Amino acid sequence: MANLSKLEFMALDISGKNYLSWILDAVIHLDAMGLGNTIKDVNPLNEASSQEKAKVMVFLRHHLDEGLKAEYLIVKDLTDLWNNLKERHDHQKMVILPRARFDWLHLRLQDFKSVSEYNSAMFKITSQLKLCGETITDEDMLEKTFPTFHATNMLLQQQYREKGFKKYCKFISCLLVVEQNNEILMKNHQSRPTGSSPFPEVNTTTSNYNGRGSNHGRGRGHGRGRGRGGGRHNNRPNNNNNISNHQKWENNKNSHPND
């Protein structure tokens, strides 16, 4: 597990299920290291130096599953290793491609709870198709989305068509903004019944209560302990049900233990 933290990308699984993404990561990282020429058009006449090939061999073996690494333990030539891995796992295209085509065929916007979930599924499927050599354009992605709006949004999808989007990303960004605005609208609508007035502010209510009660006796020495301000007759429930006011009323009541 300690070696996993040092990997530049996910190691090639012994089953080869991640071969397509692994080979893409390997090419990108080797290009960044200035060693991409060692695996491009791999053949015995490759102009890369023996030292460069050795560095690439170490790098690739480091990104192999331990079981897979053991199987190719005696393979020391970069060309042999690269070609053997390709022959062994390149069939993954034939496994992934039919499934990706099936998912693309049945992809519908109306089947997702949010635009972001649909967008994530869209990019996952198109990435798999592209890894297998399929060509997916912005026009393809737009035409896949428009007809799959929910039937209740028929007019809405027609309006989006008429806007003439050329880029899928701009179209989906527009949908995301609308979705967020709709959520805010619904929250505001559900916060209180239509036509009702907002509740009075807590601070204003508390201030009024303190203003009325501050001049009434809180102790027996004031002579009004049983009057309108501080006696038992003040046990009527407060209309605003404010918790802080209720606590203050309880303190006033406890200050007259003999009442």
C-alpha cells in the first residue's frame, strides 16, 4: 500500500479492465517527462537511447499490478513489454464499446433527477466511446439531449433549439443556471403560504416585551408584586411564543416564591 501513494496513475490491473485508460495515462506522463518518443511507433529501430528506454521500462513496470509484473519478470526489452501488453489487453475495446454504445442509445435527460447527473453520465459514456476510437461531436451531444427532454417540457426544448447552440458545454451551462434558479424559486415559495404576511422580527418583539415589563415590580419592595406587572395574573401565554420571553417570564415568577 505504501507504493500506491507514489504511483503517478492507477496501476494496470492484472485483468486488464483498465488497460485503455492506463495506456492513455502512460503516454501522457511519458510525453511530460520528455520520453514519449520511446513508445511512439515502437519498433527495434526506435531512435531512443538505451538509457531512455531503460527509464521508461522502470516507469511502466512500476505501474503494473504485482501479479502482472511477476508474469513479465524476465521481459527486459521495452518493445516486447509494450507489444505484449497490447496484444493481451487491447481486446478491451471490444468489451467496452458495445456497452458504451448501448448506454449512448438509451441515454435520456428525462431519466435523471438533475442536469448535473445527466451531464456526468453524458461525459462518462462519450469518454468510453472516444477511448474505443468512436467520434462524438458537440452536435451529436446536443442532438442526443434535445429529443430526450420530458414531454411536459416540449415547448422548452423547442425554445432551446431555436437559440442555436453550437457547443454542448454552453447549452448545459444554461440548463444548470436555470435549474439552480428554479430551486431558489421553489424554496422561496415553500417558505410560507402564498398571500401570508411574514412573522414579526424576534428582536422587535423582545424589545417591546422588555419595555412593558421593565417598570413593573420584580420584588416585593416595589408594592406591585401582585399587580398587573409581575403577579400570577401575568401567566397568560405570550402570543408570539418567543422562547427568550418565556424564559424571562419564568425568572420573574421564581423571584416571588411566596406568591
